[in-house]
Amino acid sequence: MEITVNHQTYSIAGSCSVVQLLTAVLQISESGIAVAVNQSVVSKSDWSVYHLQPGDQVMLIKATQGG
């Protein structure tokens, strides 16, 4: 299936949860990240059970410090 993450398309074989997307596909840490799928925020407590669907639009937002 194909999904889009921050305007970049990824091809993923089989089922993929948000946690699997972050750790296996994108290889990034889960800390300091907010995730929205199709413009709806997905609670971090649901990441392991929220499975992505073909054509999903995923937006990752990383917290940064500054002022």
C-alpha cells in the first residue's frame, strides 16, 4: 500500500501501525512526536493499535525548543 508522510510517498507491504511506521519504516524515535492521519490527531496511546490504510495522509510534527 502507499501512504504519504509529510508530503513524501512511501510503499509499505502489508499492515502497518503508527508505531511500526515510526520505528521500522521511518526509523525515528517516538518521543516528542505528534501524529495526525487524514487531518485527525491520533493519541499516542492508540499508536500501536491504529493501522494505516492505503492512501492515508500522515503528518508528523516534532516538538522543538526555542523562544
